[in-house]
Amino acid sequence: MSRNRKLNRDHTQKTQRPMVEDATIANQLEALVTPVIISQENYYRQLELRD
């Protein structure tokens, strides 16, 4: 019985690496997202959907 199937070796090695968090990027994202989250919470409170 001959084996003619090709081997798929892509699954053997992980190509993804842990992301390095840059403090500058983290601060910018926090400054961008935090006001939006607060305004969304206030809107939900106005609609009485959140305590």
C-alpha cells in the first residue's frame, strides 16, 4: 500500500506570538475608549436599562 498523501505541516508550528503591549498604545486606546464607555453607561441609565 503506497502512501501518496501530502503532509500538512502547517499545524505543527505556531505562527502567532504573544502581542507585546506598548504603553503608549495602551494609553491612547484607554483615552479613546473610556469616554465612549462612560457615555454609553449614562445613556443606558437614562433608558433605565442599567443601575
